[in-house]
Amino acid sequence: MALSTYAELKAAIADWLERGDLADRTSDFIALAESRLNRVLRLRMMETEEVLTTTIGARTVTLPAAFREPIALWLQGPSGRTPLRFVDPAALSISTAAGGPQAWTLNAGAIAFDRPCDRAYSLALRMVGRLALSDAQPGNAVLTDYPDLYLFGALVEAAPYLRDAELLSLFMARFEAALTEARAKEARGKALATLGVEPLLLASGA
């Protein structure tokens, strides 16, 4: 059975459970699995970049709906990008004088700056996106590369609903194995990136 779309995933869950009466529940199992994956999984394929625009006189800009974790924020201008400094919310020093933002933090679903913006600024936000399959968004990179994460993650959530401890143990073992393998592949990719950078560092230091 193919396992590359939301519909195919729901069909596979019903097939593995050998139950034809759970069509109304499979979407819940997937959503619960994604909630777990959004907490424990961080892969480069989940990273994305969003362009945001500030409002004159405002000190905040709303985060994208798919936002999960920040990586970096840049101020975009004619001469290129300028990185903005992230500050813990409790340590952000706020100025009442309008100007270009120098520092930022996260506050209640928004990016908050250290001062009101004196004009509309263009920002580039590098972030970890949130997994959220649906009929409107039937696929993503994680489902494509790691369908077993989705399948066994959803089956782990189905087992308590079925009150089946044996299935829970079986599916949890398969889910954790898939999670370990995904993290190992990510680590290998980062190691290769490090090897590619080190010769450049050595040459520049010679």
C-alpha cells in the first residue's frame, strides 16, 4: 500500500488495525501523533523561511500559523540581511522611541521588538515548522521520507482507544525505532556538513 498522502495514511491505519469502523477516528490518531512529533522531532526538512513585514508604530508582528520554534531572524534591506539579537522576554529592554528594531523576543504568538517600528520593515524568519496534515495539506517532507514515523505514531495513539496494551507495546517499539533512525540520519547529515566546513576553516587559518 502506498503511504505518501493523508488519505493513504488513514487507510493504512485502518488496515493495520484491521478495523473498518474507525474512519472517524483515524484523523484524531494522526493529529495526536503529530502533536507528539512536534514536541520531540526536529529535522532540517522541517525548517522553513517566512517573510514578515512590520507595521509602522507597532512593536509586534504576528507569528506564522505553522510556527513551532525560532532559529534566526534577519532585518532585510537593500544591502542584504542584518541579524537581529534574540533576548529572553524578561530581559528585553523596551524603548518608547520609534526606530529600527535591534532585538526581539517571543510573546503570546508574536515577535516582540525592543521599540516601535518607525516604518514598515521586511523581516526573514527562519523557523521550525509545525506538522499538520489535513485534506487541504495532504503531504509533507516528513511523511515522504519517514512514513513509518507517521504510521506507527498514529497506531500508538490508537492502541489506548482500543484498550489494547499488547498493541500499544508493539507499536511503541516500532515508533521509537523509527524515531531513533530518523535522528541518526539527521546526525549523519550534520556530520557531513561539518566535514565540508572544516577544510575551509583550516585553509583560512593557515
